[in-house]
Amino acid sequence: MSSDLHLAGLSATILHDEIVPARAPWLHHVAKGQTLRIVDLEGNQAVDFLVYSAADDAERYSAQDTVAAQGNLFLRAGTTLLSNEGRAMMTITASAVDYHDTIGGACSCESNTLRYGHHTKWQHACVENFLEANLLEGRGKRDIVSNINFFMNVPVEADGSLGIVDGISAPGLSLDLRAEMDVVVVVSNCPQINNPCNAFNPTPVRMIVAA
């Protein structure tokens, strides 16, 4: 792996560098001022994302506050992720993808059954990944809030309906998030195989923390 990061003028020392396998969960502490880079290694992989305050477990990412503050449903370079306390948690400092989804939610065994049929209930889902990762720090199902779906394409139609369509990412594209407070990042490298969010084929992603 390269020891340097270069995107939008960023050059930094790598503190942590890990490949998250397809369908797997990931949890990591990121200190204030550090940058997390997420790399879509093979393209068109959805990365479900939650972030919690490392100092106060009750403070966590709020989709409602973030969307209301920026007046836009989609997340782009320059977006600040706000907490349920209205405080800045992380800022998207650079993105090689034009926008990211913050309303599509996380797949679950129950939603798979509803959307794709009872035969899919056995399939692994993002909610299970979030539960597995969160248990490492004592959080449970009630701590799973509306999440971000990085690299996922969820267009909003003129009538207000949503769709999950082919992604707009490609192999090697990435985004950078700067921590505005000490945070705990929880990721589900989405295992969904029933819609185009992962090109029907979940693949690994690379998580890099730098300072």
C-alpha cells in the first residue's frame, strides 16, 4: 500500500490501512483532525456508514439535521455531517463521486423479505453488520439510526418516489472525511445482491485513516 494520500491537495501520514471484505462490518476510532478515506476498490460498491461521538455515546449522526442544514438530500464535497446535538461530526473534504445517498437506509432481513420475496430472508444484511460492530462497544439495535450510503445512487423522481439504480462510482474512486470531533465510525460494506447498489456483486473497500 502507498504511504501517501493525494486527493484535492491532501498529503498525509497513514495511521491505519485496512481492506474490509465484501459483506463485512468495520469499526474504528478517528480522532479530531484526522482524515478517513474510503476507497471503492472495484467500483459500484455501497458503503453504509454511521458515526458516533467517542465522548458521548448518546450523540450520533443525524440525517435530519444534516439534510436540513444544507437544504439538500444528497451529500457532496463540503457537506458537514451533523449530530443529533446539531454539532459538526465529520466533513466531506473531497469526493471523486458527485454525490452520496443519505435517505435510502440500510438493508435488513425484514426489508429484503418485503422487497424481494420471502426466499431472501436468510441473506445477510447491513443491519446485522451494524449490530455486530456496535456490540463491540456496548451499543444495540436502538442505537442504529438513519445511515449514509456512500457511493450509492438513490435518485428522487419528480413525484417524490425513490429508486435504487446503478451506482456512479468506478474502481479506485474515493472520498475523504475529516473528523471535527473524536468519533467512532461504524461501516457495513453492504452485502445486498438484489438491487444494483453493488452491481449485484458485493466487493471489498479500503479504509485509510491519516493525520
